[in-house]
Amino acid sequence: MTFTDRLRVFFRTFLEKSGQKLLQKGISANAITLTGMAGNMVAAVFIARGNLLVGGILILCMGPLDAFDGAVARAKGEMTAFGAFLDSVTDRYSELVVFFGLLVYFVQNGDGSGAILSFIAAAGSILVSYTRARAEGVGYAVKAGLMTRVERYLVLVPGIIFGIPKISLWIIAILANVTAIQRVWIVWKESKQKEKEK
């Protein structure tokens, strides 16, 4: 069981009740999903302009929405394919726009190493998601890894709020790419095992 799975189990009752209440208020899962992405875009603008504290707090506030949209969908009993697809796409946009905000921030401050770290961290983050999606596309379920989206969120947000984003970016740049490579290795190992069983 991954760290994300453990969090879902721990907060299951709270999320179920919250999902029902949000549904009763007429709030749709897709609306929550899009609100989260919009909030992260606004946060990225603050970060790019150098206001890391406000940007970080906004990202902190948007994070839970990623759990609430699924809770509302489950409460309604309509876990649609498009809803899941939209959630995944907006998650990627939300993450990338924050990294872009950091990249702009570093460029404006003449910090080339920070800009490079932002790019490497963004690339690793996307590859973590892509390796899982591509593995599922060829018949393998791969969720393992040191730096999934929740872990990246927990590492990045404090770094931004406390004005030390480069420390967070170093951690993500290294561990996200290690996670992507780890998933490639897992798929390779499982594919070789299947070939032997034929």
C-alpha cells in the first residue's frame, strides 16, 4: 500500500461525509477539479512575482480539493471515465504551472541553477505520472515509488511557504526521477517474468 493509499484510508470517513455535503450543495466533482487548477494557476502568478508566501498558502489550500472531487463523484455514484481523465490532466497542469512559476521567479532573480532545478523537477514529476499511465496502457499496474504526487506536494509546499524552494526542488528533482526510473525497472522486470512464463 502506497503512502497515498494510506492517506485515503485514514481520511475515508471524513472524505465521504464531505463529499455528501458538497453534493447536497450542488457542487460537482468537475467544478472542484477545475477550481483546484485555477487556484494553482493564481498561486503560480504570485510565485513568479516573488510572493512565495501567498503562492505557497494558495497551493496548500488547493491540495485538498484533489481529494474532495473524487469524494463528490463517489457520493453521487458517478465515477465517470471523463471525470477521472479530467482529474489526471488538470493535476498535471496544476503541477507544471507551479514549477513554471518557480522557473520564472528564479530567472527574474538571475538564479540559473534554480531555473534548471525547476525544469528537472517538473520533468521528473511528469515522468512519474507518465510511466504509470504508460505501464497501465501495456498491462502493468505500477504505483510504487518514493516521490508520487502527494509526496511532491508535501515537499514542495513548505519549501515555497518558508522561502526555501531550492531545497524542495533538489529533493523532487532527484527523487522524482529516481521514482520514474524505478517504475521503468519494475515494468522491465515484470515483462521479463511474463516472457519466461510463456
